[in-house]
Amino acid sequence: MIVYAYSDTTGAYTGEDKADPCTLEEGVFLHPANTTPIKPPKPKKGETPVFNGDTWESVENNTGKEYWDQEGRGYIIQEIGEVMPDWALLEKPDLEQIRLDAKTHDDWRADGLRMVASLHAMRLARAAGTATTQEVLTWEAKVRAAHSVLSESDQVSDDIEALTNDVGDDPKALEALARTILAKNKAYKSLIGKAAKERREAKAAVIEATDPSVPIKTVAGLLEAIGEKFEKNTPDGVSVADL
């Protein structure tokens, strides 16, 4: 005799089984534990027959399905009949996108101005070329010494040793070094001035891009373009090293 088995914990249908006839009593069959002669109904998609002790019920079956909450925490349905809560998300949320979507124009403006400040600082550092920190620190002294060497005044700057230490007292070598220093200093100052001008322009562009009248979803792309333009315009540094 065919009987129908069910889980002893959930009552869910597990398949067919066989009840053997009793050898002591004719017409009586010995049913295995957790079985019933009642045939379960054909379940609809997403449902499972569950025996309640008297009859079969079709119960929603989402076991194994995963869902997420708004903060990205994942859950898996463990039991037949368990349903997803109303707040369940069927796809893992993009937390970074959620964070970006929550940002206001003021938030974007603060980010944009920080970006400009950071890029400007990198521009200033790059303006010194391959110079070491020590060379940068002694640069102004070398510039003063160079002016002193090329001036017609008889007064010699106390900073002259910054140059004589490099080329000695040879007047021609000293003059050539002084001219090189001043030429590089002019180029260096030009880079600094250009960086300051472009910083002002970038800050103004950030303020314009983050105006409340600008659609919020376009702001990120506008700021990215501003940063790329600032970086693209960064020239090679003028080295104050190896003079």
C-alpha cells in the first residue's frame, strides 16, 4: 500500500513510502512513522503540501531564498511557511549608491572644495619637481644669493655661501649658476601663480555645479569633470635640484 510521508518537524511532504500488510491481521497495514494514506494535493508553484495531522495544506515555501534589509544585511528563509517581511529587498542594496543618493547639494559642495584643496596641494608639491625637502627649504636663500651675485652693488648677501658651496669662487661659474637659479625661480613662481588662478577657477566651478538649481544626480559627474580638468592642466615641475 502506498502512503505519503511528511517531516516530523515541519509536516512538509517528503515523498511516497510503502505500508506493508500486517501478518497477524488481514486487511491491516503497518504504516511507517510520519506517513498517511491521504494523498497530498498537487502544489502550486512556490507552495509545499504540509500535513497538519488530519489533512494536507498547501503552504508557501520560500526556504533558501535570500533577502536584504536597507542596510545591506542578508537573511535566508529557513522554514516552510516563513514569509519575507514587508521591508525585504530581493537584491542586495548598493550601500555606496544609497550614501550618494542621500547627499545634499551642500554635502557635494564640501566634497568638491576639499577635492580642489587636495589637488592644489599636490600641484604645489609637484611644482618643486624632483627637489628634496632640504633643497626646497634652501631655495629662497639661493634666490637671494643669485640676486646679490648679479646686482651691481658692492654689498654681498650673507646667503652667497649657498652658491659658493656648489661652484666655489669662480666668478663666471657663480654668475652662470645665479642666472640659472633666477630663470628657474621665474618659472617656479609662474607655476605657483597659475596653480592659484586655476584653484580659484575650480572653486568657482564647484560652487556653480553644486547650486541647488542643478539637478542633484548630475552633480557627481560635474565635480569629477572639474577634478579631471584640474589634474590635466598640471604641468611638469621646475626642478630646484642639481644646480
